[in-house]
Amino acid sequence: MTDASARSQESSLRQLLAPVVEEAGLFLEDVRLARASKYTTLRVVVDLPDGPGDLDLDALGEATRAISEAVDDADPVAGQYTLEVSTPGAERELRTPRHFRRAVGHRAVITTASDAQEQTLEGEVAGADEDTVTLTVDDAPHTIALADVTAARMVVRM
């Protein structure tokens, strides 16, 4: 399978699965097909639609059953495949305004580049909107333009 045909098939799978995942009260984060020899893995990443909170195992299990049923009914993957349904994980990458809103209340590391100067901050995400994220570092709020963010991820510190 070529990269173009894999992307086309992933796009078709997104169209098939987005309403199924939405009906389960979740957000379809990503769909990927991975092929190794004759084996195919369909990886589906789901998350809460927006804002802070954690996705519980019961909701993930219900979404997995609904996704499995939809894929079985439509049969869009040739041959045998393994279905993996998961969340973005505790140390997920933050790229979109929705990602930053989902990170409110959690620790994050954010790297910015403005005026040819790079800066890395770590703290708790206190708030986020379509254009900015506010990170509390040492009890001081830092509001960062999302356009200046070059890399960001949630972190778990023990």
C-alpha cells in the first residue's frame, strides 16, 4: 500500500468513525493504519470533546465496542486486522486550542519562539482559548500566544 492510498483509506475511516465516536460522547483524535508484512493494525485515538477532565475506562470500552461494530459492518480494511483504541496518553503532545483546553489543570512543558528567541517553560495550564494559553510557573501566570508555541506536551511528575 502506498502512502497516498494509506492516507486515502485513513481519511475514509475518519469519515466512517467520526460520527460513531461523537455518538459515544467522545472526540476522534486520530486514525492510523500500520502495515507490517501481511498484518494490519487499525489505531484509533479518542478523547473527551473539550475542556478539562479524564476519559474513564467505561467510556473507552463503550467507544471501542461501537468502533469495532462500525468497522465490522463497513469492512473497510482488507484482510485481517487488529483494532487498537486508545487515548492520547498522559504525556500527550499539545498542538491545537482544544488540546490546550483539555490540558487545563495539568502540568505542561511549552517551548516558544518569538523575536528569534527560544524559551521553555514548565508549569500548570491555568487556562486556554483559541489564541492563548496561560501557564502558571512558580505561582506567576504567563500568557503565551499559541502562534508562538513551537512544541508543547503534558508532563507527569512524580
